[in-house]
Amino acid sequence: MRRLLLAVAVLLAGCADREGSIQAARQLAEINYPGQLELYDTQLQKDHYDIIFAVKGDPITRIRFGMDRDPGTCRPGTPCEARLRNAYALGIASGARLKALNTAFHDCTVPLLAVEGADPKNSRLVVELDLGETDQQPALDRLNACVQRFRGIGGDEGPLLFRILRPAPHGPARMPDLVTFETRTPEDRRDEPRYGVAALHGQDSIAQERLTIDTSYVRRGPMAEPLEDAVRSWLATQRPDTVLRSPALYWGIKLDSRRLDIVRAYVLACSEPAPPGKGLCKQDLAVRVAYDLKGGEAREMSLLSISRQSGSPLRLPELPGR
């Protein structure tokens, strides 16, 4: 009961802080940008609220502003006001960029499905592209045509970072009428392999040698469990005393130099369990493995011993690929 009452008290305090944060943010926004902004959303962070404004009449642009823990301290002439001004500049620039992306990709042959992240320096553009099994250059040339159109209509000169999905069996995707910051990758496609590539300013093409596999898909996606099970089974026949921690640690993940369905990596293991009460076992083995995404098969496994001094970076022979 005591815990329940405490939780209710914290919730009520959070609600009160939310209203205070909204009121203070609105007042500061009206002083700096009179008549321009309207409340779009609030999001509770660890010790404060993020206030998200929309520009009136603009379906895309969002201004995300982190309030002070105490809303009463957020007044003109304070660091809080400086954060609002910085957030406004970033939001306006990001909104203009997303508008240009909408225009460019609606007029080319590659559907833009979502933009993950609001910061142009780190955001990922999720597109669908029919990459060839062994020759991806024609598809990347189509993507590059969209990039050049984006640059040509006034898009920024920063790198465009892409996450690429291949067409699903039920047919090609259709780009939303308007991609906003709230547009998400379709739920039923989040377990698909994702490929990555960057389009850099000043480069006339996107070379297929720069195409990569999204390492988070390898580490945490649907392939992780069958790959780790296969490595455990192989280790049981080679070194029965070894330990493969769960989740396993990977190193040097690479896409095959030509084929999209082959991923190469090292999976780290321990030659013996950790002593009781001593935490995690020492990872002093590496299993080199190739995984066939299409066939769901792990192969070409070999075992290497790791010898390194405490605190030194891990070094293993470079895997072939990209």
C-alpha cells in the first residue's frame, strides 16, 4: 500500500509539473516567436518534460524543447531561453530538409517510408529499394538520382544516411502522401534485413562497395538466435568446455563483398565459465562464421584464440567483405 501511495504521489507531481512546463514554455515561445507556435505534444523525460511545438499551418516542422526541471526558472534571459532558440533553429532547418525530401522522393522511383531521428546529422532515411543479389549498382544509381534531385531543389549539403529495405513478397511499397517526423517504419517490416549506405556531398555516385548490413539487425534481429544456436552446437563438438554468453557479443560484422544474403562476423566466447561470484567469464575465443540470410544457415566456422592485455582494444584478422 505504501508503494502504491508513493507511486500515485509521483504521478500527481508529474501531472502538476507537466502543466507548469506547458505554461512556461508557451509564455517563452510567445515572447520569442509571437503567434508562430502551438503546442503539439509533451514527453516526460527522466527529470523534466520535453515540450514539442508545431509551427502554425505547417504539417511537418516540429520544435522540441527541453524544459527546466523547475518550470519557474524558465524565463527570458536564462539558459532555458537559449535552449528554446537553439531548438527553434534546429526545428526549422530539419523541417525544411524533410519538406525537400518529400518533394524529391515523390518525384523519383524510390519510395521514402520514414525518417528516423530529427537531427539531420544522425537521422536515417528508410527507403525501399530492389537491390540486386550480386549487382546492386543499378539500384543505387536510382537512389542517387533521388539524392541529386534533393540537392538540386535546395536540400542541405550534409550526408544522407539510408536504411534500405528490399521489396516485400506481397509487392512494392507505396510512399506515404506526406512523410512527417511522426511517420514510422511499418510494424510488420521491422524484422526485415536492413542495409545501410551514405550519400555524401560532392560525390557523383553511390558505390555498391559502400553498402553495409545494419549491425543491430545482426545482433538483435531474427537471425541472432539461430546464428548463436548454430555456433553453440558447433562449439559443443569442437570445444565442449566453452561458454557462449547470452546475448552473444559480435565483432567485425560485415556484408559479403558481392552477395546481400551472406553476413560474416566473429562471435566471442569463453574458454571456461567464470568462477562463482566473479561476474562474467573472460571472452578469450572468437568463432569466425558466415551466415546465409536466405537459407538460415551458419557455415565456414573456425575458432581463434584471443590474447590481449587488460584494457587494450580487441584485434582480430579483418573479415572479407564491406
